[in-house]
Amino acid sequence: METKPTEISSSKMFGGYNKRYKHFSPTLGCSMTFHIYFPPSPSSPSHKFPVLYWLSGLTCSDENFIIKSGAQRAASNFGIALIAPDTSPRGLNVEGEADSWDFGVGAGFYLNATQDKWKNWRMYDYVVKELPALLAENFPQLDTSKASISGHSMGGHGALTIYLKNLDKYKSVSAFAPIVNPIKCPWGQKAFTNYLGENNAEWEEYDATCLVSKFNNVPSSILIDQGEDDKFLKDQLLPGNFHEACKKHNVPLLLRLHPGYDHSYYFISTFIDDHISHHAQALSL
Amino acid sequence: METKPTEISSSKMFGGYNKRYKHFSPTLGCSMTFHIYFPPSPSSPSHKFPVLYWLSGLTCSDENFIIKSGAQRAASNFGIALIAPDTSPRGLNVEGEADSWDFGVGAGFYLNATQDKWKNWRMYDYVVKELPALLAENFPQLDTSKASISGHSMGGHGALTIYLKNLDKYKSVSAFAPIVNPIKCPWGQKAFTNYLGENNAEWEEYDATCLVSKFNNVPSSILIDQGEDDKFLKDQLLPGNFHEACKKHNVPLLLRLHPGYDHSYYFISTFIDDHISHHAQALSL
């Protein structure tokens, strides 16, 4: 069980490289893959790239963002490394883990499960602790002390909650069509009931709309893009709830609503440059 | 059997729309899908967009380019509609059609087969005749008299051969990692033997390197991008042969070799803007 990451693929893009790695994760108890996009090599060999974590949505792996977003163009320009982890443990063969597309495999919800059956589902610790330590140890060209975080849908939920609970670890956050109030929507209720049981105080620890009232000393503005033709907008995403909570607690939020756009990567790729630029500013590039 | 195209999906991107259509193709004798990317609506309702055909490579459908290339950004800026057809007939259940990834389904090679078994494989006529007529009839917002053509690998072969044989129909051509001399490489020899039989004169009609000697009054420069770390470069793609032929027959060619790049869409997305810009110039935008 190799905890050091092994490179399993490499492709040049916009002067840098998409590289995919495999490693054994002690946190999750299984093998995991992740992608890094390394910007073009800088002139100084001691230069270190700041990092932007991207958390993907339901059903995704570490590949979707790398294949579909086109984020590498701006990441190359700004000199930001992109880190794309997978969305859940895989290959553990927990009974029922692949029965639905919105729970289990591909649907880790970036939390630490407390229910015994799902004890390996610890994507919060994997993203916040294991992965940054692994990067710091194995990739001297990355400066993991300069980090920001972003994501889509379930991954937008992950980015917002992880950011709000770790304001010391991330310089900025942004999200596309995030699940901002999971305790109030069917996706979140299903996942939280199974992963966390019936303890409601626990649920609120993983709900961005609840967290803004607890961690409201947010230094940099939160950027959220949302398509108005997103079929999940009204039942699952509920950006209005987060908007209200931010207003109430003086948390700076830029919520942009885009007529005609849906929930897909076509929407993400249209506005990803603005997000990279938002993070570049916070990372002082 | 509906020959008129029916819209089966629509997603907004860079202000315009990716739309997928299905129709029955009399040329191929089966149902076909294709994608159009429509740039943002112009201020004048009578405005018509010029079109750029994109021909995809082995194993691809009409989706790969739309999902992975990021070409919509520049197409949106320049106001060019992108037309992405599929790469072969599908669903005909010809014996052996799906036995290999480089022949049959997903591998039409943009020719008209002469061998009875593959009589439905008429992608040349589909791309050059049926599809433009269908677009002209059903999409008044397109100006199919202003057309250019591009493609990747097998689709680069398709773009170059179709352009050289129809200099009156297309304003410009470009290609990524094209199969420029199929009669001299294993992919081409396998396909041509099966689709065209042993008649070598017929083979030369679908070989870009042979065609430049016949149709050498090329008005606009041919643009080809090729990655130097492309694993198919030496055995299958043979750009040097085309380069020599162009030089000999005074055909203007810009062949750019890119160190480190492979055969993937990561390579395409890195340089696609240059291609869109090349075609925009020829289309006088």
C-alpha cells in the first residue's frame, strides 16, 4: 500500500502539464487518484506555485474538471497549480455504495461520516488534512501555504464549508451552483442522514448557510456563480438562503445569476476565468 | 424516418448555445447526431453566421469536440458557428463493424466506400453534400456559403482531403495531428483496403499528400499543428510527407511542431484559438 503518489498519466496543456496520481489514503482506507495541473515552469527553479483546490460534484471523479473546464488556460497565465481530488472513497465494496448516483460512491459530500457503515467516508479530513500534507511532502514546486478552494454543486458545498471552517488555511473561496443549505434539500438530507445519523447539531457543521453565522469574520469576498436555467436551482441549491444569511452576518458575497445557463461544465467553462482571477488576487499574484 | 433535424439537447456556453440534433440520413441509411454551436445572437436578426466544420478522430462521436476543445470561446468572439458531425454511420449492425477501434463504427475516414459490405459508409458525401444542404434548409441563421473546415487525426485527414477536392466550397482548412498520407500508414491501409478494395487509384483520391499534386492551386495557407510527443507521429501521421509534397507543388503550408504535446484534446484546446482565428480571417470576419 503505497502512500506516496505515483504518476499514472501526463499531458501537456497551455505550456504546463496535467498529471494524474494514484496513492493509498490512510484516511479513507483505499486507493485514490487525483490530478494536478502544473503551470509552465518558471524561470527561477526555486519558484513555488500557489494551489487552488477544485472539489467536484456528484458522480464526478478527479477527471471531469481537468477534461471539461478549460481552467488550465487561466491557471497557466496566473501561475496557479490546480488540485483536483476524487469525490469519495472507491473500491471498498460497502453494501449499497453504488445503488444511487447521489449517495455513496462519487458522493462523499466532503464530510467525516460518523455512522459505522460509512466510516471510510472522511472526505473532509482527506481534503483538509491528508491531501495538503501529501502535496507539501511530495511536490516541492507547490507552495501549499498559499491555497484557495473552489468547486461545483456538491463540490461548491465542500468548498464553502471547508473554507468557512478553516479561514486560516485558505485565502479565498468560490463556487459554481453550490449546494449552500444541504440540511434543507433532498440531496443533503439523504446524505447527512446516512453519513451522520439523526444528530442535527452535526448536520449544521457541514451546512454553509448555518456556518456563516458561526464563522462570519470572512476576510475576502465569496464568489458564487449560478445559472438561472439550472434544473436543480429551486429544490437543491437554494442560493437565496445563503445570500440572506451572508447579508444578516455581514459576510461579503458576490452572487451572480446568469440567465439561460444550466448546471453543466459548459456553464463552468464560461465563467471559470473569473474564478481563477478572483483567487489569483487573493493569492497576491 | 425523420430527415429534418430534431433538437435533443441545448446548453448555453460563452453566451451562445451548444445544440445537439438527430436526423435520419438518406446518404448513410441510419439515424445520425450532430452538434452546432451557435454564437450569441447578433444585434441584427437578419445576420447569418459563417460555419466551421469540425471532423473528429477515431472512436469519437459528435460530442468530444464540443465537450473538450473549448473552441466555443473563440467561436463566440468571432461569431462563427461550429458544426460537429459524427464520425461514421451507427446502428447498422454490419458484421464486424465494432470489432476494432480503428475501423468501422467511429472510423468512417470521410470517404465513400465502394465495397458492398460497407456501402453505407459514405461520410464524404454526408459531410460535403447532405449536411450542408440540411443546414441551409433548416437553419436560416447560418450562412453555409461561407464555410471552412478543420479536424483532428482521422478528422484532420478528412478536413484536408475534403478541402483539397472542394476548393470552391471551403474558404480555409486547418488540422491537428492529421493522418496526411493514409495510403502509407497502417490505419489508412486497413481502412482503405476494407472500404475501397485494392484499387490504388481510388486510394489516392482520399490521400492529402497525393491530392496536393492534383489540386495545387490552393488560395489560402493550410495550418497544421502537430505535437512532438504524439505517440502516433512516426507510424501513422507522417506530416513530413505532406510537408514535402506541399513544398514541391507550391502549396502554402504552416506546419507547427510543438515539443511535449501529445495526441489528446489537451493539445487541441491549447491551440484551438489560433485555428478559429485562422478561419475567421479567411471568412473575412
